[in-house]
Amino acid sequence: MSRRLRTCLFLAAAVVLAAFYAAACTGLPHFAGLVHPYGTRAVAAAFRQRTANVISSINFDQRAFDTLGEESILFAAVLGAIVLLRRARDEREAAPAPGRVMPSTRLFGTVMLPITLLTGFYIVAHGQLSPGGGFQGGVILATGLHLAYIAADYRALERIRPLASLDVADALAAGAFAALGFVGIAKGAAYLQNVLPLGTFGQLSSGGLVPVINAAVGVEVGSGIVVLIAHFIDQAVEIESPSTQDGQRPDDASGADGGNR
């Protein structure tokens, strides 16, 4: 295909896309108006499904199918990064050097690690009741675990990070989200329709399918980010290329403090 033909196809597609986009924008409510049909319907639906957090109701109930696509994108991104960062045949693992950490940093990280993990679990578990949810809580859990790297060194992180188990958990959680959609089909409803008992509004068990999907998302996001960061850190700390196997690493030669943590 010539460059001129590719340009023509792009311009034709751009015109069609711009026309549809303009038509969609004309149907949106005006700014600063008193009528908000989308927000009103979303809030009403959240109350009907006994989900106190409207955002979680939208993500895991009203448009759960869209959220499944978003989670699948994250899973595919993590999987792609793992494939690209896998160890090459001419590379080998080297034991990371001990890190040098200030006592104040060690103390801060040691204290904040359990607090951060507890906060992450709380946000995932209460996603249907208060601001937060599986995506936010999963990121906090992954971040909190890596405080061990900041407070000590990579060897300490490896001791408390069950990487193989998290790798499996990432895949199982992603599959669980997709499998939960068949609960609605089994009960004669639509895929991912909220057909579980709704419980009592404001209680931890409320929301029907929302807390279950939310928990699956929390596990998938938390596990996926930990696995992703692990492969990036491995490349920087443990993996040696042929050019560095018989001498210093590039970051050692720069004189950076604690470069091989």
C-alpha cells in the first residue's frame, strides 16, 4: 500500500469519526444546567441495587461489561511486559548487593508497610460502601508491599513477595471476573447482570455481585502490578548482560549510592 493511499484512508476514517463524535456531542446536556439525566439515573440505579458507592455501582454493575474490557487491557499489558522483559539466553541472574538505607527511612518504611497493606485491604473490601474499590485498593496493596524495597533492599522484598503465587492469582482473578458474568446467564438474566442477593444498604454484604467483582478486580490489579514491577526491578538489579558479566554494572560505575539495591 502506497503512502498516498494510506493517507487517503486515514483522512476518510478521520472524517467519519469526527462526524460521529460531533453528532454525539450535540446530544450531551448543556454545561451548568440543572438537569443531569445520566447522573440522576446512575444514582437511582445504585440505590435500587443497594450500593452506597455510586462509582462502584457504575463500574461493577451498570457497566460491568465495560469494566471487564478495562481489566482485560491491564492483564494483557502486564502479560506483554512480562514477555518483553523475560531473561534472554545471553543474560544471567546475579545476587543483588546489600542496600544502604538511612535509619529514618528504614523506620518509616517498616512502620508504614503494614499500615499501607491494611489500608489497601480496607479499600478493596469496602469498595461498594465508600470511595475506592478494587482498582484503587489493588494499587495501594502493590505499592505498600514495595515499601520493603525502600526500607531495606531487594533481598528483603524477595523474601516477603510470593511472586509465583501472585502470578497465578493475577490470572485466576482476571478469569474470575469473566466467569462471574455467567452467574446471570445461569439464572436466565444477562451476562454480568447483578442477580445475587442485594443485602442491606450500607452493610458490607450489600450490593449483590458488586463486592464479589470488586474483590476479583482488587486481586487482579494488586497481583498484576506486583508482578509487573518485579520484572522491571529484576532487569535493573539482578539481570546481567554479556557486557556487564565480567565487570562492573553501568550504575556501579556512575558512583550512585545503593545503585544495586
